[in-house]
Amino acid sequence: MRNPGHRREEVLKAALECFLERGVEGTTLAAIRERSGASTGSIYHLFESKDAIAAALYLDVLGEYQSGVVEVLKTQPGAREGVEALVRHHLEWSLARPDATRFLMGARGVAAVVAAEASIREQNKGFFRQMKDWWQAHVRDGAFEEMSFELFLAILRGPAQELVRDWLAGRTKTDLRAAIPVLARAAWQSVEKRPTRSKK
């Protein structure tokens, strides 16, 4: 008998492929069943509907990305090392998981995902708490310029996010891997605490 966890992974993998090809709205449960090789009964045993599959996929992919970020915060506790590693993680994860990245970027406004907003908010709560604790510790140590946490996050992921978006859409020939050190350095230079110049 097939392991339920493995079957779940197969269904979600098939769903991701179908959603990217046809959109969530244009995908049928029958298409996911055919792509995954799962029976209708086994799918319904795991998920109550196609919308539930879309929501579960979004939460799983988001959780995978966030786990990588948390690992960075644990292994790179320093301010500069952490900032540069966070930018590097964003780009390297996107390179390794382009389909998952495309789904995360495109599915946020899909009705099935919007309906799971409470679950997404709950998952984000713990994630951003850990990020904010790390950020605040470095603010107290004087490593970062004073700014809101939201602005700090925007500086960290904004340029990298836009480059990834253009890369996925085929709008840039920039090598994402070659861009990593450039964007990582730029992020650090944008948030680091600079010495105050004394007035003459």
C-alpha cells in the first residue's frame, strides 16, 4: 500500500504542473487525477476539493521557502552575513524551484488561495515573528539604520523579487546566479548603519 504522505506529494506535484499549464480555475480535479495517477477516492481522502488542493499547495510551497529563510537566520546570525544570505536564499531558491516560485507569485489572488487567508496569516505570523526578532536584535546592536520592519523587508527582497519576476517572464537575460553577490551587497549597503558625520 502506498504511503499517504507520498501520495499527497504526488497529487500536489501534479496539481502544480496543471495549475501552471491551465491556471487554477482552468484545472479540473480529473486532470489532477490523471496527471498524478491517483484514484478519485484517494484524492478525496486527502483533499475535499480542487480548491483545497490549491490552498494546500500554496501553504506547502510557502512553508518550504520560509523554512529556508529560518535556517539562514540560525546559521548566519551576523547582520551583514544574514542580510546577504537572505538575498542569496531568495535567488537560489527561485533558481532551484522556478515552478514553485511562479506559483507563489501568481496564485496569491486566486480565489482558492484567498479563501485560505486565515491559514496563510497564521503560518506567516510565526515566520515573521522569527524574522522580526532577528532584525530587532541587530537594530539594538546598532547594525542597521533605523527604519520600519516593513521597509527593511522591502529593501531585502524588492530588487531580487523584481529580477526573479522578469527572469520567470523571460524579460531579462541577466544571469540570476551572477546577480546574487551584486544584489546581496546592495541590500546590505542599503540597511547598514552608517557613521554620523560630525558637523563642522
